[in-house]
Amino acid sequence: MIEKIVQGMKLEEAEAEIQRIQTAHRLKLIDFWNIAIGTNVLEIGCGQGDTTAALAYTVGKEGFVHGIDIAQESYGLPMTLGEARQKLLDSEIGSNIRMDFNFNILADTVSFENESFDYIVLSKCSWYFSSYEELVAILKRVRPWGKKLCFAEWSTNVKIPEQLAHYNAIMIQALCESYKTISTSNVRTLFTPNKIKKAMSEAGWKVARDTEIYSPDLQDGVWEVNMTRSIYPKEIENITDIPQKLKDLLLSQIEELSSVNKIAEIRPLSVYVVQAE
């Protein structure tokens, strides 16, 4: 199953090995959500299609996955969103996929019929939202369109010491982003599991079940730590409104991250997973 999905994404072997790990994790999420063959899915924040591909394989040719993302199709490295989409559409599973970019779900011109979708999926995209209010607005907007909400985001609950570096990296990003009005960060607004459940309730969704899924081989913890080390010292210096004392504290935290020099010491956070109705 995993190999067929990865082959459909037409990646070089080095990238394919990374994608095998990422795909295995996304299949765990989909299994928890119990997404069935032949169903229709709206995926919000589809990005380059990592979850889209796994969803399309799961629902089969009898089903359909409509992925949407507010980003431009030219966004993304080393492959743009548009390039990733084309590879997916050209693959064996491409016939039951649609991916639209520059798509603002909150725009007045956007609408779907009530219960057009069996599932509405938000998979590790909520930290890109600009605020808690935006999260609630999106969850409320999609409420009539789908029967079930399937949600996943990194959990802030640290279970083992090896997760601390990932946690510290995202907290450094989140603190810096609270002083910025324009951002391209991976963590623009950080939501804890309790905050996510609160947002769902405000938007009219009822949590049916939730859990945390740990995939220790995911590379995201290492990626976030390395990115924070390399980019955020300059980011911090360029923020004019931040107090100097806080700047010094954040820079010292980045120095602590730099002391984690063995990849084996960095493990990813768990992922908080919810199904609501």
C-alpha cells in the first residue's frame, strides 16, 4: 500500500524513503478516522498532497478527494505545490483527486452544498492559521458541508525527553510569530489539544473520539530544530517590537537547541487526532 502511494508521487529514491515514513504516518491518521472506501473527502490545507495521496488511495476510485489550500501554486520547496499536484494527477490515483490553490475557504464566493462530503479533513495545517478566531471561523464555515470532521495537529504534550527539542523549537517560533503581522513560518499560531477542542465546540462540532498518535521515525522534529537554529536568530534580531530581554532569552534557547547535535536525540512530538460530528 505505502509503496504504491509513494510510486504515484514520482519521487527520487532519497525523497521516496522520506515519503514512505510520512505516508505510513498519514495512513495511521486515516485508520483512526475510519475513512471508508467510496467516500467523498474535502481536505483543507492540502499543501503538496502528502495526506491527499493517502486519502485518495484509501477511498479508491469509487471515492473522491478535493484538496484546497490558500497558498499559491508557486509556493513550496524543493517542489512547488503546482508541481506536486501535477505528479499526483498524473499518477494511478490521480483520477479521483482535485487540488485547488489560492483557495480562501472563508471567501463569500466559496460554497458547497450541505453534506457534500462524508469527511472534512484538516491534517497538520492549523498552525498555519493567523489566529484562534480564524480557526473557529473555518471550522464553523465547513460545518454544514460535511458529516464528520477529521482533525490532526502536533500535540504540545511532551511524553519523553527526546521530544523536548521539537517542543522547544515550535515554542520559539510561536513566541516570535506573536510579534509579527506577516509570516511564512510553519508555526504562525500554536494550538494546544484543549484549545482545538474548544474551537470545535464553538464552531458547533462535537468531539466523538480523540487520541495521540506517536510516529517516532517522522523527520519533522529534526527539520523544525534545524530550521529554528538556522533562521530564527536573524528573525529575532529583525523584530523591532520585541523587548531586548525576551530577545536574549529566545537566543539563549536557540543556543540550547544547538547543543543537540545528534539526530538520534531528537524525536518528533506526538500528533493529536480528533474525529468530530
